[in-house]
Amino acid sequence: MKRTTFANWPCSVARAVDLIGDWWTPLVLREAYYGTTRFDDFERVLGLSRNVLTQRLNRLVEEEMLVKVRYSERPARYEYRLTDKGRDFFPVLAAIQRWGDDWLAPESGAPVILHHTACDHDTRAEVVCAHCREPLRHEQISAKLGPGFPERLRESAMATGRFTPEA
């Protein structure tokens, strides 16, 4: 079955899901955050087929979340290193981990604990308002159309009542 693409939707969530919405891509990124860089190590740790891993790594390279760097000439071998764009996705994965720890972890507790080396404490992701630093709660959020929303769709989008008028 062919997958529907969301790459051109006027929604950043849809575009992000288009990139990381399969079940292997976030796990490949997780391993990259843990320091995995080589194909064979990704394959061994994740236990996924070479062709699926190749597809996921190639897509992450195409999307500039990873960069492919040769580390051996003969045979040609490559490492996959996080780019700024790839590193910037870490808080998203940490937020997913927190939700999984809160709602899906076994009774014994979280399988993996994040440790913040800067302050030397265990931590959890928390999404906060960039202005006031208070935690974001859906009950306190409204949405308004941004400058990147297509002009041709603005009137119908406003008619749904999902968005507040622009200031």
C-alpha cells in the first residue's frame, strides 16, 4: 500500500510526521543520540533488516538530519553523524520518551533514565512556553494561522473555527 505524503501540507506536525512517522526512523535517531554512528551497529542494536535500515538512513541524510561521512576507503564504509537539524530533534524524542514513561512503562519504572550532565541530575523532558517558561497545557493553547499558511486556504481554515483571528 502506498503511503500518503504530508510533506506539502500547511501543517508543521504533518510535515514532521511525514519524515519521522514510521516506527523505525525515531529509533534510528534514538540510537544516534546514544552515540551509534556505524551501519553495522545500528543494524545490530535495532535488529532491523539491512534494506529497511538503508532506506531510513538515506532518508535522514536526504532530510539533512544525519550526514554520511566516509571513515574507510577499502572497503568504503561510512558513519552517520547528527547534523544541527538532527540534534535539534532531540527534545521531541525526549518528550515522546517522557510520555511513554508516564503511560506505557512497566510497573518497575522507566526503562531508560535521561541524565543531564550539565547539572549532574536525572531529568525528564518538559515542554514550556518560550516566553513565560510555564509548562504548555493544551487547555491553555489556542492556534492562529502563521505567515507560512497558504493564502488560498486561509478563509476556509478560519471558517472551521479551529483558529483564532490574527492579532
